[in-house]
Amino acid sequence: ESEEEFSTRLANNLENLILKEGPET
């Protein structure tokens, strides 16, 4: 994967983690 795809995937993972953990963490 390219650097751009990598950073996009990383951002999506982070966003999903935040949503899964909830806004309080």
C-alpha cells in the first residue's frame, strides 16, 4: 500500500477505535 493509503487506513482505525471506546476516554 502507498503512504497515502497507509495514513488513510491509520486514520480510519483511530476513528473507529475512538467511536468504539466512546467519547469519554
